[in-house]
Amino acid sequence: MTERLSDVMARIGSVRQLSSVIGAMRGIAAARAREARERVEGVRAYARTVGAAIGQALAFVEGGAGAPHNGRDGHLVIALCA
């Protein structure tokens, strides 16, 4: 009986340690999620700007108003730099 009790006590200790690890992992995940939420609006603003720039470039190349003809067909290079 004593052996069984010590096994149960050991398992309880293991479960408590595992619970501590899981709690720490949840805390880390919450911090990372909060950081991502703080940055998402900046990413969205950047995406809107890039999307608008690509739209303007495509309109220009596809014969939009004032599009010059440079003898090249079908190639457009858009470089995004930070």
C-alpha cells in the first residue's frame, strides 16, 4: 500500500510540473498573440499602399493615360524596398 501511495504522490508531482509548463507556454502564446495584434494594423496599411502602387503601375503599363510605349511588351518589374 505504501508503494502505491508513493506512486500516486509521484504522479501528482509530475502533473503539477506539467501544469506549470503548460501555464508558462500559455503565457508565452498570449504575449506573442498580443504583439501580433499590435502589429497587424501596420501590416494592413503597408498592404494597402503596395496594392495601390501595383494597381497604378499596372494601369500605366496596360495603356492607361499617358503610358509611354517603350518597345517592350508584357514585362513589368516592381521593386519593394524597406
